[in-house]
Amino acid sequence: MVFVYSVRKTGRERLAFSSPEMMKRLGLGEGSGKFTARSLLLMASAVLAVIAIARPLGPPAAGSEEVPVSMDVIVALDISDSMLVPDGGGPSADRLSAAKEFIRKLVGDAPGDRFGLVLFSGDSIISCPPTLDHETYLDFLSDADVTKQDLPGTAIGDALITAATKFKKSGLPRAVVVVTDGENTYGPDPVGAAKEAAEAGRPAAGLKVYTVGVGTPAGGRIPEGVDFFGQPEYKRDRFGQVVVSSLHEGALKAVASAGGGRYFYSRDTGAAGRLARELSPKAARKSKEKFAGAEEYGPWFALGAAATLIAAMVI
């Protein structure tokens, strides 16, 4: 947008001065070095901004040490529209906010586990591969929202399949934790996918599937912004009826049972701690991994983008 503004501004300046000699003196000619420099600076700023958004990391810091790792855990987080229903707990918390808070508590109670993150709606993507860098992991978790979805709907089975294939090669036990309201609109059967994932993990250290329910059985309407008068609007089906989304605990219990795990309810006090203890049993064999936090280079690229943008504007 800044580049387009610059081009239009230059065009208006050219129209104001019809004398070629005057345009040359002001640096507005077609071959103007000033115009070229501004264009290059704007393009450089855009490139640096894109790199900053990608959050590049530097090499591991010096003095890395071996730390014990007890389990590999991938959390599959539902980011479909139904996660915006405000029945997650508290006066105004929606399901997605409640889900994130549960996951934060889980990570905090399991410091020796390596966590990964899969986001899913109608399809699934790996947002963060399994890592011991819990601070970075929680940053990715904070960035998760419904705008990240590529397809509408909810495909829990697809999320399970995606998560089960994103583990690092290790001899550690593995677990997939699905955090959702349990509504499944299409895709592979979640119960069958959970069973297949658990069976596929048995030749190695094993894999269990746990489910965490968010929302309430009574449910609520799915927000879809506001109308012309500022009144809230809600999602409707093809017949024009307002859609009511509810927690499907029975379906989530069936998925967990098929995957050899257990079901937890996000609004139960201490549920995150109980799940963390189950994921990190004291008797579990521990592996050691060299780990050291890597410096984020993203802020430096963001600073460069800002500096080049300012330079372009003052030329």
C-alpha cells in the first residue's frame, strides 16, 4: 500500500509541474534516482517485514546442556468457528480462549515433555513441531485463532492423522491431545483414526490419544460479527436457522477410549494437572536431549523493515 501511495503521489507531483526542466530539478523525472531509491527501499522493507513475520531463529546458544525428556506430546487444537461460542468458562471466555488456558496449564505442569502443536478446522496444519522450548511453543499457541483456518468445518479424524505423523524419531512414549468441542462435520471417522494412531505407535514406544472437551452440553450460538446497526449476528444453516453448537462429550470419550487414553473436561478444576501427571509418569523412561534456547532474529528484521520504510518516506 505504501508503494502504491508513493507512485500516486509522484504522479500528482508530475502533473503539478509541466516543465521538464523543473521536474528534473525536483527529481521527479522517469529516470530519477530519487524515485528509484524510494522504490527499492519500499521493496526491501516489504521483504524484511515478511522475514520478520516468519520468525527466523539463530543457532542454539553456546553452553547447551542435556536435559531429560519424558514424553513427546502433540496438541491438536480446534480453531473452527464453533470455538468462538462464549461458553468456555468465565463471564465472557469463548471456547478457544478456554482451550488455550488449559494448554498453558498443561505445559506448565509438564516441564519435561516435548510439545508440538497442530491446528485444525476443516483441514490440519502443523504449527509448531515438538520442542522443549516451551516459551516459543506458547508464543505459537497465543497466535492461534480462527483466521488461521484454510477450510471451514471440523475434521477431528484428519487432525489425529496429521498429529500422529509429526513426531520426531525417538524411543519416547508419545501422546496426541485433542482439544475441541467434539463436533465433527466431515473427514475420517475420529474413533477409527484414534484406533489406527494407537496401533501404529505400538511397535515403537507406543502412542495414546487423549481428548479435552471445551464448551457446555447446552451450547450456544456461533458469533458472526455485527449487522449494520451494531447488533450481533450468528451463524445460520442453509435453511436460515441459527446454528447452536454444543459440547459432544460422548464422542470425545469414544475417541479417547479407542486411542487408549482418557477424556478430560477443561472446566474441571485440576484437570490440566491430572493430564500432565498422566503424560509424565514418574516411572517413565527418560531420554536426554541437548537443548538451548535459540535467539530470535525476527525483531532485528522488523527493525530493518521499519528503518527502510522511514528512509523511503523521507527521501
